[in-house]
Amino acid sequence: MDLLIGTSNAGKLGEFQELLIGVDLRLLSLKDVGLGDMDVAEDATTLEENAALKVKAYSQASGLITVADDTGLYVDALDGRPGIYPARYGGPGLTPKDRRQKLLGELQGVPAEKRTARFVCVIAVANPQTAEVTHVRGVCEGHIALAEDESGGGFGYDPVFIPEGYNATFSSLPLDEKNRVSHRGRAASMMIPILRRMADEK
Ligand code: ITT
């Protein structure tokens, strides 16, 4: 079965490709199907609705079974900000590094034990034939580091997020290790049986 990975974020795409190794699917990216420039307005108020908006738009445009995710980052000391829209945190035109610096700046003076945070990832799958959308949700607890990890790995907020049980940020973990404990990895482990069933029914 062909499966379209509906994301324009290269970091997410790489993680999905690694997470789905060993599942008997032919993975396609938006670029592979000529939808590399397609933009979907994410204007809903929940991760589930935003994931559904993406997955429906990409599956209808491609005619393919599609997965997409919407991810939030919730920092307790900031009353849950960045929240559902971490890609927009700090305003338009910022780089991911600018947004991380903004987050560290807002947390200046907050001690390590009060920097608790969690990533929440909702993965949705849509079948264009039935228009059916199914969601799964994965959570990764952790805390925001005191400073940016300059090791260069990962994407987005990885250089400032330390998952529970680790002394290192997501940036410095090998991808298979991040995927074992991450929000996206946990959601994917629930999504894989659903994808296998869809492939069997094809
Ligand atoms: P798509 O909608 O095309 O998938 P996006 O980057 O806009 O790409 P989101 O709307 O889900 O995706 O935004 C999530 C933001 O949180 C974005 O800035 C990401 O860089 C960041 N993010 C998501 N997953 C992350 C992860 O596993 N580690 C670090 N940052 C992450």
C-alpha cells in the first residue's frame, strides 16, 4: 500500500520514515506526489482538528491514504504556552532558533524543577475512498533545558527539550532513541496497527 506522509516539515518527515521502517508500506512525501508547495491553513482550536484538516486536504489532493500530525508544546511555568501553535510562537518571521531563544528568555530565572513541559502529538490517518479520519495521541513529558544544546541534532524545539528520564535534550539523542520515547513515536506505535489493517484490507 502507498502511504503519503503529509508534512512540509523535513524533521517530521525523517522521523516518520524511521518510525515506519519494517511496516510493509511504500512511503511517499508531498514532494514525491507534486504537492510540495501545498499549504493547508491550520486554523482550528485542537490538535485533533488541525491534524484532520491537514490529512483530509492532502489525501483528497493526492487520492492516497495519508498520515499527518499536529504537535503542541505545553510549558507549565508559561500557563501552557507555546501550546497548540509552537510554530507561530513569538510571532511571524522568526527562525526555529529565534523561537527557542524566546522560550528560554521567557523562562529566565525559572529553576530546573519548575520547567516541566510536554510535547503532545496527534497523528491522523485519512482514507480518501471513505473520507474516514482516525486519530491517535502520544505524549512525552519532560522539561525545558536551562540553555540551548548546540549539538546540532533534531529540529524545532529539540535543542531545548529534555525528555523525562534523560539528562540530555532530544537533539543529542540518536533518532531511533528519540522515536522510542517521543510524543510522535508513542503516537506512531498506536497508528502502526491501524495502517497494517488498512494495508490488509486493500
Ligand atoms: P506540518 O504542519 O507541515 O507537519 P509544522 O512544522 O507546521 O509542519 P506543526 O503545525 O505540528 O508542524 O508545528 C509544530 C511545531 O512544533 C513546529 O515548529 C515544529 O518544529 C515543532 N515540533 C513538532 N514536533 C517536534 C519535535 O518532535 N521536536 C521538536 N519540535 C517539534
